[in-house]
Amino acid sequence: MEIFKISFGVYEFFVLSLTLLLISTINYYHKYYTRKNPLPAPFPLPFIGHLFHGSFYGNDFCEYLQFMQSKYGDIYERWYGNKRVIFVSKLEYVEKLLSASTKSKYLIRDSNPEGLKDLGTYGEGILLNNNVNKWKYNRQFLTQAILTSNFLKESVDHTQAIFNEMEECWRIGLKDNTIIDFTEWSHSLTTDIIFQLITGKKMWTIVSNILNISSEPKLIELQKSNEKIISESSEISKAFQKYIMGSNSFLYVPRWVRNFVPSFRAAQREVFEAQSFLYEKLNEIIRERRKEIENTPRDEKLRYDMLTLLITANTDRSISDVKDNQEFTKPLSDKDVLYLIIEALGGGIDTTANVFSFAIYYLAHNLNNKNRMIQEIDDLFGQNQNRPITYDDLSQLIYCEAVIKEVLRMMTTVPFVGRVSTETDSIDNLEWEAGTCYVIYTPGIHLNKNYWNEPEKFDADRFIDVDDQKKHGKNHLIMWGGGLRQCPGRKLAMIELKCMLALMFRNWDVELADMNSPVKYNVSIVRSAKDLKVKIKPRSRK
Ligand code: HEM
């Protein structure tokens, strides 16, 4: 009987582990070699695929993808563990993936349900919501609020009021040779604008920037008399950044890593803390506003912030002039409002701030474009450079708009647009099964010499010349994505950006501290400008 006794020692454990490893590796490569429609790519490593391929490029994932495109063409694959993702900058694919048809097979994005469930946002909001009915419902409310004409007009007044506060800080605190990091200012500017426009609540992060570099008595006085709002704004803004940046890791890092690897565990705890602080603050704002609306007499006008538009949508107090969607007639719950507010803040703050910073960089390097834009602004405001900008003025800032488009082409702020197919489909004569994950790498189209004349050259004039515009197909410039999931905030973003450029260049001279420094940025979901050192002084008119 002794003969049948199995002993399990170190050696056996080693052999078993090796066997399991071998079987898994064979499995991994079996899947790889039998995949449908193999596309060019570097050879993937077992289990991790191409996860660390390109780490040489550090934070510049865009430069890495530019290299991949030059080596493998406009369509290639990348493996994330054992998941294949198709990277495309090929128009035949883009056409299908960004189809605006209601029958589109590409209405969802690749998301990580496990991570979203842990975060408590699974099936909520818009951007990462793959429950198509709930996504449609939420998106309709956001669009209805954001396209209300009084809201858009309000956004112009509002942008100016906050820009004026920033100018006041500059006038008091900046000396002739003070060098500032423009990215910090533009971020604070859009935080204050978007937060108030969305929630109706005053936010004041901008003033902290000047307090960090100047101790002018007037500023100290200002700080003392506004201590509460300054510190509360800074707390909310920090929590918001921590939450938005940190929640990205819930999309990519597996649950077991977040729960058991100490550094990830600590980072996860911080995200939860920021989230609960933020939810508490925003819920308080929502409750207060509901009460205020209830207590406002019916014949009194309600203000046009997004929160008010969301709370009153589909009720007899609705202030939207966009027709109610017949499909959804129920008002929103407080929970739905909370997620939509977070979505609008998340969509609106970083994106516009970065475009503004990149515009400052490119205009400083392209004086023909800058002078032409300033001429347009001067012509519009004539002798009265300080008069308030109106909503109607913006339609005349055609060159400004061309500059913004060119900045978004050269330095696309959201460089990846993801889609997952819900049905089998044939594209470019290949059949792809349901569940295929795609990433449209938009700079691969925006900087492609097949679609653009001298794509590496910054030249806003390309959007002015009508003939040149006709040359561009509908998917050559897709900075807002496309189809039914196209960015719903694009009109608001354009209004704000035009307004900020006009306000900046009609009264201020901006000079880069180092003209030899290349444009600097980090890439995650958004491409974020960093370290843009400038000198700013009041504009001298001849
Ligand atoms: C310069 C500024 C902006 C840029 C470059 C930008 C870009 C984008 C892009 C590329 C997408 C993905 C679209 C797609 O998948 O087809 C997107 C989605 C989205 N954006 Fe923006 N955006 C900007 C500003 C805003 C603003 C101001 C808001 C809201 C106030 C906003 C809210 C959203 C939302 C909610 C989505 C998700 C749409 C959906 O999944 O249905 N964005 N944005």
C-alpha cells in the first residue's frame, strides 16, 4: 500500500507550476495564432501582450502610437493581456465606427464593468455607460440642458466675468518679468467657469495662483476677506482632480491588484475618499437648489445654470427651450443629476483648459496666424476694446474658430475614441465578430499626409480657404469624435474657447519664456499641457 502514497514537496510544486505555465502559454499563443483577421503588430509576450511595449516613450503614448502607425500602417493590433484591441486611423473603419445611424453596431465603448462596479458608477452617467437605454436617457437630458440658448448666452457672460477676475489678479500681482506657468492658470480659469456654469455655485480657485507668487497687500487683504470660499474651492478642485485622475485606474487595473498590492490599495483608498467628499458637496448643492426652486414664485425667472435645467427638465418648471424628447418624459432623480453634473465637470474642465494652453503655445510660434487673429478681434471691437462680448459677436470670430480647429488638429486633446461592436460586421472586406474592441487614434488621421496638406505645419488658414475645406472629408477632422456618441459639449467648448481667446488677445501680450522649448504634455484619456512658462503684460497699442 505504501507504494501509492503521493508525496507533494518542493520539486512537485515546481513541476506542477511549470506545467500550468506551459499550458497557459500554449493557450495564449493558440488564441493568438488562430485569431481572425491577423493584423500587423510586434510579437506579443505571453499574458501581458504589448502592455510594456513602448515604455521607452515614457508618458508620450501619442508619440509611441505615431511610431506604431509609421511602422505598421493605419490599422494594427495591440494586445492587452489576452484581449486584442484594433488601433485604427483608416477612414473605411472610422466611417463605420462613427456612423450616426440609430442602427449603428458601435454604440458602446470598451469599459471595465468590474472597476466601474467598485467605483459605484456602473450603468450611470454617459461617457462609460454601456447600458444603451440608460445612456440615451442621460444623454438626452445633458444635451437638452447644454443646447438651451439662454444657457449658451449665459456661458458667454459668465466666461467674461471670471476672466475679468483673472485679469484683476494679473494687474495687481504680476510684475513685468514675472514668469507664470500658463497651464495652471488656464486650468483654474476653466474650473471656475465650468463649475459655476454647471452648478450655479461660485468657485474661486484662480486667486490661489496669484497668492502663490505675490504678496501684494491688496491680495493679502482679498485673501483674508474671502478665506472660506478660497479654501473650500481649493479643496473641491483638488478632490475633483484626484477623483477624475484616480478613477482611470479602475478602468485598467484588475480588482485583485487594487485590493492587495499596497501602493494600489492606498491609491484606491484616496480615490474613494475624494469621491465621498465630492458626492457629499455636490449632493448638498443639489438639495439646496431643489429647495430654492420650490421656494421661488412661479412668475419669477429661474437662473440658467445646468443644475437648474436638469432639476426642472420634464417638470412644469422647465426652463429649457429645446423641445422635450418624446421618448423620455420622467424627470431626473437626484442620483441621476449627480452623475450628470460630474460628467459635465469631467468633460468640460481639463479639455478646454488644455486647448487654451496649446493655443497660446502655437500662436506664439506662428506670428502670421496670431496677427491675423488679433486683427479680427480688433476689427470686431474697434475703439471699444473693453466692451462686453456678446453671444452674437462670437459668430464673427471666424479666424479664432479656425485657430481652435487647427490647435485641435495638431494637438488633439482627446486622442483616443473607443468603440466595441455589438454585432458581427464587415469592414474593408474583412468580417469582424461582435465584441471586437477598436480605438480610433485621431492624431493618426489629423496628422496624416494622405488627408492634409503639410500636416505637420500649424496653419489656421487651411480652415479659411473654402476650396481647401472642401478637400477635407467629413472624418478628416474628428476632434469631437463622431456618430451618436459624439461629444455633446462641443458647442459650449467652442463658445468658451472663442471667448477666452478674444479676451486674452484683445488686452494682453503673451510671450513664451523659452521659445526653444518644445510643447510639453502628458497623455492619459486627455492630453494635458504642462509646464508652459509665459510672461504676460497689458497690450500696448500703437
Ligand atoms: C475642447 C473641449 C472638448 C473636447 C476636445 C472633447 C472631446 C470629446 C471626445 C473626442 C469625446 C468622445 C466622442 C466619441 O466617442 O465619439 C467626448 C465625449 C464626451 N464629452 Fe467632450 N470634449 C470637450 C468638451 C466637453 C464639454 C465642455 C463637455 C460637457 C459640458 C463634454 C462632455 C462630454 C461627454 C458627456 C462625453 C460622452 C458622450 C457619450 O458617450 O455619449 N465635453 N468629448
